[in-house]
Amino acid sequence: MQQHIQRNFNSELAQDVGLNSGKYKILTQFVIDKLGNVTDIQIRAPHAKLKKETNRVVNKIPKFTPGKQNNKEVKVKYTLPITFRVE
């Protein structure tokens, strides 16, 4: 998961939107449904363009193996923090 974010997230965008230098965090939460698809994406980011970029990257995540409980596929809520530094 971390490699997918590092390869696909455009960290240069954070420099372009005019954020002050420092460390920032984007909080992403989504549900992996019974079929392994990413659904119900919620993102909290310090800028709208970063939110749009995060949504693009999360939607590119390949299909998961669904979670199981008592041998039945179930939905699983997943939280993915993305931390980056602006110089």
C-alpha cells in the first residue's frame, strides 16, 4: 500500500499550492467491500488540490482480497494516513 502511494502520489503538488514549509498529513478513510473494491472514500487534506490528488491515487489502488469473519466476506474500514514534508 505504501509503495503504491509513493509511486503514484504527486508530492510536487504540495509545493505548488503554496503551503508553508513543514510536515503535513492527509487522512484518508475508505471501506473495502465484500468484493474487494474500495468504496466510501473520505479525505481530509490541507488543500483542495491535495484532496483531489489523494482521491485519484486511492481510486487507482488495485482490488483487495475481501476480509473474512466466520468464513464470510465482510466489509473492512481502512484508514490510510499520508504524511509528507514541504520544504
